[in-house]
Amino acid sequence: MSAELNPTREKQGPVFGSGLSAGEFAERVRLNQRKLRSDLKLQYDVIVCGSGSSGSVVARRLAENPNVSVLLLEAGGGDDVPSIMDADKWPLNLGSERDWNFQSQPDSRLNGRSIPLNMGKVLGGGSSINLMAWARGHQSDWDFFAKEAADPAWSYASVLQIYRRIEDWHGAPDPKYRGTGGPVFVEPAPTSNPIAPAMLEGARSVGIPTFENQNGRMMEGEGGASIIDVRARAGKRQSVFRSYTFPYMDRPNLTVLTHALVTRLIFEGKRATGVEMFYDGKTHRVGAGLEVVLSLGAIQTPKVLMQSGIGDQDELQRLGIPVVEHLPGVGQNFQDHPGHGCIWEYQEPLPPRNTLPEVTFFWKSFSGRESPDLQTCQGEVPLSSAENAARFGLPVSGWTLFGGVVRPKSRGRIRLTGPHPLDPVQIEANFLSHPDDLKAAIACVELCREIGNSAALRPFARREVMPGNLKGAALERFVRDAAITYWHQTCTAKMGRDAMSVVDGHLNVYGVTNLRVADGSIMPRVTTGNTQAPCVIIGEQAAGIVRTQYRL
């Protein structure tokens, strides 16, 4: 693993409170981790599986106690590559070795299409390959979580205080909603492309109010439009791994292993005692003195649970996997935000800035809703499904209104195809399988067209490329052909109290001990908007619960 920080940090002098320059600290990390990897222990206090937006937080918070030994396992490799560090190069990661390259099953409701479902396979997980948007979720999301868990610690009022504590907000001061001095650098996209304020004006022209930023009060009501809050600084990505974990990697109690694929959990009866992993060419078993935390994401977390004997007993027995605990909800309730690209050709080409999208709006598919069920990001490049790109053609220079359904009613599932760790999973995404989602998607495309063709954006548009003025069956075909992932795969090990719940309000896996899940899979429903920020909250909650339980 290379451990250099990006060079822009060098100019800022001492970092991480160590008194060292970024380069000096990176070298200290490299030497420390080399030593820790060469002398792996048979047991650690806590094993955290997955270094994404939740796992990185859990590992850091537990490693803050020097008496707690933490092993953080990541199936992918290091993150010190330009496509990760340079904020505007994120599309280069899609389909690369830093991507799990999952694919959904072909689906007749998408005209027989299979959807690529990109997920980060690298230090930082999704936070190292995503668009870097910081969207906290709507007030109603968190209050729904609290209701499902019967725990007010998940309520919006409680979570808002965590957000304020962890943020380092670099926008206009907003002390009621925003915090400063925390590990999470956030700012509104700076020095935006001229098309960004034009889109805000276009949103206002159709009755969508604009706000000072996309979080805070905007996400307590019916929605609005704003410049995007981003996790990038001076053109460099600020992944959750770099913000949380990396500053503690010079310590003797935090070991970070890359290219370490977690294959199974180890149980003694109903008690999780460690993990099995494939590392350095062979299978290893490592013990966990306190517990194992699964933070592998909404596809790998249920896969490992099922391979370890936790899932629907009929499915497990069909594959010859011994049943440890019958939990039929494992792998069920899969949710994502389907997105649809509406594209215009530029009147005069403008180079994209920041992370490529700079403006977002959240709004309602029909006027009777109390909270938004649609989200659109304005992309400063063309973004389309392969099918619609082939049908309509893509301009050399263009921009996109990428409209998403963020309160989907459709539910998919993750299934094993075999008992072995390298057997692929079968992903039934089931986009647009609920008729209300199709209606919402059509409403979103129509709203994007209304804004995209508004007077405010006319100076930036030579022509509308897609969809054009389609109606009825032709518009429905466009929507089914357009649907691709917003990269917000979640909900496959949901928190709750019904028979299909997998974890309780403290994120303990039902029916077993010493095993917790902390990632987007625990969401009872997908949050309204990009999911990085809620996954950080899930990590903070999990770490706080573990520290309290074991008095760490």
C-alpha cells in the first residue's frame, strides 16, 4: 500500500497534529504498517471488515483508544492514484480494478437490460470513487430509522448533532446546522461553472425554492435547489478513509490490510469469534476478542453473512451451507436510486469544474407529498445509459440533468449462486418494478425537461439531445432504457424489529453475538439523496455503541 498524501497538503505544513509534513507523516505510516503487516497477530480486539464510508469511521474511532487493537480489512488495493486523488477524474475508476464491477440480472422492466452496479473496491470504498457529494438525508428518513429501531438515537434531532460535531464546514456560517473543526471537510462547490447559477434560476422558474446549501433546513421540508456540498478541497478528493483512518495509521494498535478478501465469519456456536480471509495467496483465520464489524456494503455484507450460515435456511440448505441462524431478511430489501439522463448539447462548450456536477435539486413527483421523492444533479458532461446513447447519440460537448427517484418502492434482492467465496452473487435490482416508481421517474424526466428548456438555461443549449418531446409509450420506453444506478445500493441487512430485519437498533445481528453490521445495508429504506454522509453517521453510531458496551 502506498501511503503518500496528495502534494497539495505538503504546502500546509504540519498535518494531523503530528508536527510532521504530509510527506514525512506518510513515510511514518508506510514504515509502521509494513511492520504491523509483517507480524500479524492471531487475534485482535475488533476486526472491521471493509474500509468504506462506515468501516473507516469505526476503525478510527476504536483505534483512538491506544489499548484497543483494531484490524481493518480491505479487499481492494491502495488509494494513492490520480483517478482517486484528483476530484475531477472519478469516472476513470468506474469499471477499473478499483470497482467490484457488479451487474444486475437482465430485467424485462428495463427492456431486458442489465445494469452495471459500481461499488468501490479500494481503501475508502465508495468514498474513493464516488462524486464526493455530501447529502445528509431528509429529516423524515432519520425519524423513520428511529421508529423502525425503537431508538431515539437514530432520530433526526440526534443525528443532526453528530453531523454538526464531525463536520468542518467551509461555507457561509450556519451554526444551527453546520459544524466546524471536525474530520469531515465539506464546502459548496467553489467557483462554479456559469451554468450552475443558471440552473438554480431555472429551478426557481418552475417553483422550486433555492437554499444556501443542500443540507440543514433544506432537508427538513419539501425540498429545494442549491449548489452541491462536496468532499473535495483544492481539486483533491477527501475520502472518508483519508479523513478518518489515515491519520491514525502511524499507531501500533491499528493494522490496515489491503488485498484481504473476507470469505467467512468464524463461529463457536452462535458467537462470532473471528474471520476467514484470503490474503497473500492463502487462507488465514484471525480471531476477534471483542467482536467483528461487517462494513462490506450492501452486496458483500449479505454475501458474507450467507456464506457464513446466516440467512434464509432454505436458501442456505439448498447450497449445502450449514445454518448458524435463520434470518430470512439477509439479502432482501435491496434498494438503489435509479437515475435517468436528460442531455443537452452546449451552445458554446464550457469545461467542467469541480467534481463535474455542481448543482442539485430535491423535489416532489406530485404536489401532495410532504417530502421530496426526486433528486436531480446537473452534470457538466453527457451521462446516459449505453442504450439511449446508441439510440440518440451523444454530443461532443454537452450537459446532463440526471434525475433520480430517491424514495423508491421497488425492492430487489441479493442471492448466492454457490457456497464458495468466489462464486458470484446474483443481484436482482428490480428497478422500476413498482408502478409508482415508473410514474415518479416519468415525472422527474418531465421536470428536468421543463428546467433544462427554461429561459435561464437557453443560452447554454444548442439543442435538446434526449429525450425530446416524447409522450405515452415512447416516454415510458425512454425511461426504462435510461435507468441506471445512482450508486446508492443499500438496505440488504436492514435495521428493525420485524421478521425480515437483520440487525437491531444497536446494529447487532439477530440471533448471534459479537457480530455487528455497520454500513448502508442496515438502512431500513434508502435515504433521500447521496448515501456517503449517512454511511458516515452509521459508522459513528456503531463505534459509539461499541465503545459504550465495552467501556473503551
